[in-house]
Amino acid sequence: MMDWDYRVAKFSTATDTVYTISECFYDDDGNIAAITGEPFFPAAVSLQDLAVDLKKMVEALGKPVIDAGDVTVASATEGIVQ
């Protein structure tokens, strides 16, 4: 089973840089295996679950930013895209 958490990811083009909250997946050695390309927004089936999810997203702000150009980017609908 692959571990994951939320991380801030930086996506850059020649003219723009955008920071998002992305899911980050780790291999068995704890190395980053992939991040999701689509930004995540808070959504849950209960207020308690929403609060837990938001807390995890805020915690991501205290971790090093991941440059999306340096890792595999996966799409929930299309699989690996980069």
C-alpha cells in the first residue's frame, strides 16, 4: 500500500507559476513516487471530516514545496501525464 499526504506543489510555465495543494504519493522507501496534477479542494461528507481534511492541507504549508517539473504527475482520470 502506498502512503500519501497533502503537499504544496509548484507548477510553472514560461510565463506563470501556480502553487496548489496536491496529493503526494510515496514509495516503500519514503521517496516521492507521484503527485496529482489536479489541485484539491476541501470536500467531505461531514463537518468533522472536512475539518480533518483542512487541517492536513494546512499542515502541507509547513513542508517543503514540490516542484512538479521534478516528479511524476498523475491525473485521477488519465493516469500518468508527465
